Amino acid sequence: MVERTAAELKEKLEYALQLFYNDVLDKKDIRHFFFGMDLKKIIKDCHLYKHFVMAKPERYYKEMVLQTAPSEIQVKVPQFNEILISLQTNMRIAAFLKSEIPKLSVHVIEVIEESRAQKIGRRSHGLETA
């Protein structure tokens, strides 16, 4: 087991999120996933809300991951799978261990989906100005 300080983990996660964000924006078919969201907000939300993601049985992390966002903002399944693969690939590049990536990627994607849902909700209720 690798021991990391909280600061090291934070730095590594921020690097992985930066790689992931740029990777998704570079891909025409999935860039809309981050429509209206910036990297700073994603990083902030991941740090603020990581403790609110519910742990799941270990088998969940090995199966096909399901979207947790409301149905009106979900992306198509192939696009979601490509987004998740991008996140996991960029976590490998950021030097997360192979054993850490499945669980961490599921938790990160859940926070991002919740952030997307709140962004859409604020916009649809007229609480956000462009």
C-alpha cells in the first residue's frame, strides 16, 4: 500500500483532473460534457464533496459504471464510457496505482456529474447569469 500525504494526493488528483478536462475538451464527440464548467470549479467540487460520495460494494467498481446524473443531462452511454476511459487513462498518467483507479474514478465522476446537474439546475431556474 502506498502512503501519501493529503497534500500529495490533492496535487496528484488536480493534475489528473487537468489532464482529463483538457482531454475531454479536445474530443469533439464528448466535449459537451463540460459545457459551461471550468476546471477550477471541477477541482473545487471534487475536494469539497468527495466525502459525500457513498462507498459501494467492491464488485460495483469492476462492473459497468452507471451515470448518476439526472436523465435530462446524461450523455449517451458510449460517450459516458469514453469519458470514463479518459478519466481512468489520465489517472494512470498522473501516476495513480492501477488498484486505486477504479474506485477513485467512480467517485470523481459522481462529483462531476452532480456539479453538472447543479449547473444546469441553476441555469434553468434563472439563478445563474451568463
